[in-house]
Amino acid sequence: MLDLIAWLFSFFILLAVIALVLYQIMCFLDLETDYINPYELATKINNIMLPEMITQGGLCFLHLVTRHWIMFLFCLPYLSYNVHLYIHGRHVVYATEVFNELSSQKKQRIFKLCYLGFLLFFSIFWMIWSIVDED
């Protein structure tokens, strides 16, 4: 039963990270269609980046504590990429450079979304597996 609760926590944390990444993609699409200006985009994205990184780190830590080793290893590249961005200061979007980096920033978030979809699939799989496996 505790394993199922851990998988449910994992599922909802993963949904939160996916929602944050989708919000960032929508902000970039709004910038492309001139619904928001670069300053607003930079403010919105920069306010969301740190919670996204902390939430994903919490997800990775949850898998480590609950001894879900495969999911921990699947989450580790995403976490290390976020740590690399944070250490080198590239997690921040600057309003003056946003149009130069728009394409790469969008591709980065879309790749994150695809990777999170991969993690969501495996999270649902292991959650169902733990339900079926209980006696």
C-alpha cells in the first residue's frame, strides 16, 4: 500500500512539472504571436524556472527514498541537466536576448516535455504494476 502511495505522489509531482513546462512553452508561443512583450516573458519564465527545478529535484529524491531505482535513474539526467543550467546561470531568460534565443529555448522546453512524457508513461506503468502486484 505504501508503494502505491509513493507512486501516486510521484504521479502528481510529475504532473506539476509537466504543467510548469507547458506554461513556459505557452509563454514562448504568446511572445511569438505578440500577446506579451519580452519583459513580461522573462519575468514569467524566471519566476517559474526555480520551482520547476526544485519540484523535479523533489521527484528525483522521492524515487531515491522509496527505492524506485529505475525511475530514479530515469530522472537523474533531467536533474543533472537542470543543475548544469543553474550552475552556469543559463536557467535565466533575459528580456534583451529573448528573440535571439527563442528557437533554442522553445526546442529545449519541448524536449523537456517529451522527456517528462516518457517519465509519465513509466510512472503510470509502475503505478499499475504495484496495484496488480499487491496481494
